[in-house]
Amino acid sequence: MGGPNHVGNYCDAPIIVDTENDRVYYQSSYYYIGHFSRFNKKRSQENRV
């Protein structure tokens, strides 16, 4: 689980680092963000609705 954010709730973190045990955990959101980012073309722009 990720930590609290600016609106006072908790959100999932794509990567969690456990410094006490020297471990790194990659959550499923890390992999699907990577999957979608491959389809973004260079110099693409955001279209706001």
C-alpha cells in the first residue's frame, strides 16, 4: 500500500521500497503504466476534455 496523499486518503504506489529489509516491490500498476507508456509517441500532447 502506498502512503497518504494531499487529500488525506491512501493510494497505491507502483513501486514500494522496504528499506529495513532492502527489498523493492513492483506492484501490478507499475507494469500496466509501462505497457500504456509504450504507445505514447514522442512529442505527443494531452487533449483535455
